[in-house]
Amino acid sequence: MAKKIKDYYDLAYAEELSQKIQKATAAFDQQRFLDLVKDQLEALEFGQRQELLASSIKKSLPLSYPESLVVFEEILGAELEGSLGMFSEGYWLWPIGKYVELFGGQDFEASAAFCKELTKRFTGEFSMRPLLANFPSETMALLLDWSKDENKRVRRLASECMRIRLPWAKKLTIVLEYFETFKTILTNLKDEADKTIQKSVANNLNDLYKEDEDKFEEIISSWQKEEVSAACAWIIKHGSRTKNKQNK
């Protein structure tokens, strides 16, 4: 039987994670962390494991939120090469992202800066969501900048974190109130050669269609007024899958 995703986050994993944090700061109470997770972790489902790990880190690390991020920066490691590996190699950082998601939603500057570094090793799509909810104007402006970033993982994050129906996350429609910025971000990315970015933009379009067909058509039609690249054609086709299914 194939190993379930949740089972990568077992007690052995918790021990390894605690060792990494302990090496980065003497302020971390490794034993308290392990005591907090040992009796519950392996009985929980995936999402509950992430919340337990993140909350137990917080209880065992008596530092301010910005100070905790400095510690996490120490353990991030090298940036991933290419486009893949965020879940196969960076999977161990999931509770760190969950920590930011749970406890960093009121600190725009610190959380956004950390998410940009996190996504180069894992992904920041979940940890950016509270910032979108709490600071929509500032976050959308930042995502617009990130859509032009030199790092392809950051460019992907600009799209992925603002998906209306991002899997494993709460539905988020605030982007529709900033539609022109939303549209510009996707337009900046519509000709990307990188497949992970193409998929993210297409999934954004598919989510948008389910929420507002007119806005979906506005974006597609604006792109079709010019010569459509192979990348853009794929994005339009993949992003129209729900529409095409309904029209069969």
C-alpha cells in the first residue's frame, strides 16, 4: 500500500524537525515540543497534524513572531532547482508554512517577506492567504510585483496563492474586488514556458469561471485580441475545462 501523505509527518519526522529548530536556537524547548505531539500526532489526519505541529512549535518557542521567522530562515536550506520538488523535497517545511498561516496573518511585512523565501524551497500559497484576507490591497499590489519577479517560483506564487478555490484552503473571493489587478497578474504570466506556472494560471481561470463567467470571458477575450502563444493557448484550453464540460 502506498504511503499516505499524512504519514510522512510522523513522530520520527517531528523528532527531525525539532532537531533542526533546536540547532538554530537555544530558545526552543525540544522536549516540550515532543511531549506536546507524541500522544496525538499519528492518530490525526493530515490537516490536523499540520496544525498540531505548528501550534506545538509556537508553544515551545518563546519568541516574538518576527523573531521566530528569523529562526525559521536559519533552517530553510538551499533554494530548489528547477520548477519541481516543492512537495517531494520541500514537504518537511509544511508545518513552518502552517505556522505562518496560523500566526502571521496580522504581520504583513514579515509574513510576506518570509513567504517569498519559503516558496523557493516549498510553497507559500497557503501562508499568503491570511494576508490576502486581511490586507487585500497591499497583498494584491505585492503579487503584481511578484508576477514579474526573476524567480519562477515567486511568479508561480503570485498566481497560485490568489486562486479562489485553492485546494486544501478556504474559498477566497476577495480577488474579485481587485479584478483589474487580478487580470493583470494573470496576463503577466500567460506566456510563461514553465508548466507549473501555466497550470496555476489555468486553474485560476477555471476557478474564476465557476464564480463569475463574465469576468472569465473578459480575460480570455482580451488575450485573444493578440497573437496567442503556445503557452497561452494551453492555458486557455486547460482553464476552460469546466466551461467546455458544461457545454458538451
